[in-house]
Amino acid sequence: MSLRLAAYAVCIKGGRVLLARHVPPKGETNWTLPGGKVEHAEDPFDAVIREVAEETGYDAVVERLLGVDSRMIPAAERTIPGGPEHQNVGIFYQIRITGGQLRPEPNGETAESVWTPIPDVTGLRRSSLVDIGLALAQTRPATGHVAPVPVGGLIQH
């Protein structure tokens, strides 16, 4: 089994959410939240700010912790053929943009970031992380946990 610890930014402003279009070296493009892997010895709080800057060009501050999600991706559903089952532990933060200028990630896998009206999200091919982040932001559960998001159709791992 492989394990990944990641930090994700949920930024909602004026009924729109900030999404990043992920273009992997192999596989299909999809929309996700800005964020990504927490580096060795890095605090997830710092990682989410770094990832937002790298992927979008924006400066941001964390306003609050929204919650933590742990999901298993069976080996057969991984985009890496022959890879083991994978656990992704995601820490979701509500963030606020404080400066910078929206731009694509230089030399990265984020082709663009856009402010998307929340009702339009359901029509996008997207990571389940988007639905988890929106559910956490909209319901703010006391436990910081929402029900697993079913994967299929437009919703991907």
C-alpha cells in the first residue's frame, strides 16, 4: 500500500470556488482543489499556502481548518497500472486570497486555475476532493468529517 498526506485549499468567494485543472503526464485531465503533497518535515498548514502559491500565483492565508478526509483507492482503480492500493489523507483548509495574480503553474501539472460558480461544479470532470472540500465548507461538521463521496461518472479519484 502507498500513502500520501496532502493539504487542500477551499476558497469560496461570491458563490464561486477556486479550482485547478490538473493535467497529469498520463491519464485524463480533471478539476481539483489547489493543494497537494505535504513535503517531508513540512507542516500541512504551511503546505497548503505553498501549494496555492505554486499552482495559482495567489498569496493566501488560512482562515480555518475544515476537516480531514481519508480515502482508499483500490489497486485496480489507480491511474498507475500495477500500483498498490493507495490511501490519501487530505487535510482541508478554508483559505482567503490576500494578493498575487492568477496564472498557470510554471513547469507543473496545473494548467490553469479558475473561479467556478458552485452550481457549475457538478458538470465538470473532477476529483472527489472537490466534492469533499465543498461539503466541508458548506456544512462545517463539528467532527471535521463528511461521508465518503461516491466515485464514478464525472467524479474521479
